[in-house]
Amino acid sequence: MLDYLLDETPIVAQHDAIIAANVDLRDHLSMINAALDCLSRLPEALRERDSDELTMLRLSIRCFNSGAAALRLLRCGYFQPCLTMVRDLIEVYFLMDLFNRDRDSLTRWHSSPEKVRKRDFKPVKVRERLDALDGYKDQRRAKAYALLSTYGAHPSPDGFSLISPDNLTQIGPFPDQTRLRALLEELAQHLAYAADVVVTFAQEDSGAVAAVAVRYRQALNHWRKRYLPTEQSHWPGN
């Protein structure tokens, strides 16, 4: 029988109980589940007609993996690694959003030499191109990315707050209602948008894809109507 140093089961149980007792958190979890369901079904339904479509399918699978990993880390009380996964998610879906709007960029991205790809498609370049397409002047994408980098991916003094309940830095995971709520909202918002980007790409297809897309958009519209005016406002499509 295997033995592990850490057992997060009690933390998962506490966090699940917190979510179950709050209607807003239940709604955020439902949105996360709807997005994950969509991201898991679309790759199976879509036809892989060329290397562009195969690339987008693989990126959508990466969105699923990052989103599912973030949810698991959050339930287990690993708040900082959770945000690291959310930042990975946002970087991928920004790239996919650009590919939806500029299909030539998609071909260039997967066919260019690595040096050219890193130069032309580094995260800041992608964000700037999307902001230009949307006419945004407030750098909302950069702000969202910087927030997730500061608290999740990059070592920083501010990021210590995620591993320091009551300002006492703790080794390992721990349960916390405030952090759970904030990160569940963040994950719901970004995973919802990632799935919407994939649905937008898949709209040219038909049959099983259409059924998945319709069901997801219904869940998305219900959630957006209730929560986007009051939750974090950096939804890139607004």
C-alpha cells in the first residue's frame, strides 16, 4: 500500500462544504463544469481537416488540462499553484482568440521557426494585438495577466499572501473561505472565456459540434447575465 506525506482529503471536504452552502459559489462551479464539459466534448466532435485545426484542438485540450488542474489545486488548498494554472490558461486562450480573428496568424505560429514564433507571438505581443482589434485603451488584458503573474506564477512579496493565512506563512495546503471564493470566481471567468473561444472556432463545423456549442452558450449566457456586472470586470470580450 502506498503512503503519501500529505493527505488533502479533509481540506477538499471543507472546501466542498463551503461551495455547497453558497449559491454564488455553486453557480461558479457549475460554470466551470460546463466549460470543462464543453472543452472535453468539442475535440471529439470536431473534424481535423488540416494542421491549423489540429493545432487549435491541441490548444483546447491544454485549456481543459489547465482548468481541471486549477480546480483540483484550489479544492486541495494550493492557492498559489492554482493561480499559476489560471495564468497558463489565460495565455493559451489569448493566443487562440487571436487565431480565431486572424487565421493567417495560426498558420504562421505552428509553421514558423522557434525564434520567429517567440518574437512574433510572445504573450505581450498577443495581448497588444487583441487590444488593438478590440479598440481597448485600458490594457485590461495586461492587467489580468499581471495580476495572475504576481500572485501565481512569479515569486513576489505580494504573492506570499496566498500561502500566509492570517499573515502567518504556512507550509503546505490549508482551507480558506476567502481565498476559495476569490479564486473560484477567477477560474470560472477565465475558463468560461477559454471555452467560448473554442466554441467560436468550432462554429464552422456542424452536427455534434452544434449541439455542444448550443448547450454551452446557454450555460454561459445565464452565468454572464448574473455575475459579470458584479464580479471581476476584465472579461476580454466586453
